Amino acid sequence: MSSTKLVCIALVSLVFGQAYLVASEETIAVCPTNFTQVADKCLLVDGSWRNFYEADRHCRSLNAELLSISNPTEFNVINEWLPIIAPYQPEFWTSGNKLGGTSDYYWQSTGRKAIYLPWQAGQPTPTTGDCLILLANVTMTAEGTTLSEHRLSVRNCTKWVPHVCEAPLQIFKTQLCLNTTAFFEAKVADKCLLVDGSWKNFYESDRHCRSLNAGLLSISNPTEFNIINEWLPIIAPYQPEFWTSGNKLGGTSDYYWQSTGQKALYLPWSAGQPTATAGDCLTLMANVTMTPEEAILSVHRLTVKPCTQWARHTCQAPLQIFKTQLCLNTTAFFEAKIPL
């Protein structure tokens, strides 16, 4: 018997030049490998001891983020799950923080202000630090160790703690629209880039990109660097400086791309850089030459800056790859090859 069958799917509408290919509404939700579905997201506990910045980079290297908490229902389900998966761990990094001088807490993983904050008794204590952990009180008895419910507590971002990564459920639908909305302002090399002209510090810029399901710019190799430098003068001709995701936050001696969690191996520095005492974060910066006719910008190269400085920024997102295999195309129907 054939291992595949042919399914006919009707093309039901064509509106303003946009085609919609519609099938059934049945969906399948799965988590990435090693992640567990908890509420409506996928979670992974990592027991290694890292500071906030290292924990964030580790989650990003898994195409995930540090934990955020949206509402009481999600909070309760997480607290039911943690004692099962990590019964003796009293604290875990979340993505909550007020880095960058903001008075409010934000979930770095989503870029959104933290509205629901289930605090431990006596919290928050802002002088303790800028980052948030989930902390359980520990009670020692003759019978064993008992942990209370995990609740939010303020910690110094350089403290070493295990962490929880989160990733969205992977939703597979049998309904597919052919006018998929693209994030990108431009395809540059093998990624999609967007320039944002608003002035933000590094932390705010990172949150903004993540709110778009993207990350701050990283640079992988000379070819990509050259293409980015060809594109920037076209899309932002008079802008000399943009935040990248490069940083050495958390006390590391090496620079990392926060957007990927990977160590930065290719670093096209500006002349005289890096100046480690200038800060911990990296911008792409061009030298400006003023002439009677115009302002001329040099090639944008990496420069060390304080993470609280204001600059514009560039977000990056991966190319969305869609593979379509069509068996038959008639006027009214598409016939698609779908595995049984």
C-alpha cells in the first residue's frame, strides 16, 4: 500500500491579490527535544550554576528564552511541575529584570513589562539587585527537606543560580495561508534585518527586538559583515551607530552574541577598539566626516560602549523557510502530497 495519499485542498478566496490556501483547523502542538509542556509553553530546567547573563545566553543557544510568568494559572502550573522535575532546587533564574535603569520590571524573554509578579514575602528589595529568581523557602526536618512554593525574589544579576528555559509550543496546522506576513524590512545575507530609529539603551533594545520574536544583531563572518555595511547606508544613510547583541555582561572576559548565546568569534573592531574600560556592550559605529556637500559615514565597525548609553538598534530574525510540494494544480484546487 502506498505510504502517502493525495488530499485536495480548495482555494477558497482571492482578496486584494492575496491568496489563502485553506484546509482543516486541526492542530498538533509539540515541544522541542528535552523540553516539557507546562501550561501553554515548553520548559527545561538546567541545573548548572550560571549568572543571569550566562543563563540567558544558554537559553538563547537552545532557541529558547529564560522563564517568564504571565498569569496566576501559569504560575500555579509551574509550581506544580518544579518539585517533580527538580525536587531539591530552591531557586531558578527567570527573565525578569529592571536592567537599564528602568523603574519597572520586564520579562527579557518577551520584551514586555511584567504585569503579574508573584513576590516572596518581603519582596521586592530593589537594593539587592536588578534580576528576578523564583525562590522557595527550605525547611529541614528529621524526615527530609521541604520546599515551599517558588515565588519571585530580587537577586544580584551576577549571582550563580540554576535556571529555567522556555520555548513556545510548536504548532502545526493543516490550515496554511499563502500570504504569510514577513517580519523583515530587508533580507540581508541569510537573515532578516530591521532598523529601529528610536533611542534606547542596550537592555531596552534587546527587549524591543525580542518583543518582535527577533534578537539584536549578531555578525558571523566577513561576508555577512560586508553585506550589512552595504545595506545600512541605504536603509539608514545618516545613522552612525546601532546596538548589536554583542556583550561581555556577567563578568566574562570574552564577548558573546546575546541573540544566539554563542561566543563572538568574528569581531570587526573600529580602530583603537576594544576599550574594555568603556563598557560591556557593542555597537556598530561609523566615523562621520562633514563636508560642505554632505555627511560621509565610514564603514560601521564594532565599538565598546556602556550598556546604558542610548543608541539606535538593528533587530535580526531568521529567514522563514516554506517548502511546498504540489502534485497537481487546477483552476480551483491545489492537490498536496501529505504523508499518512
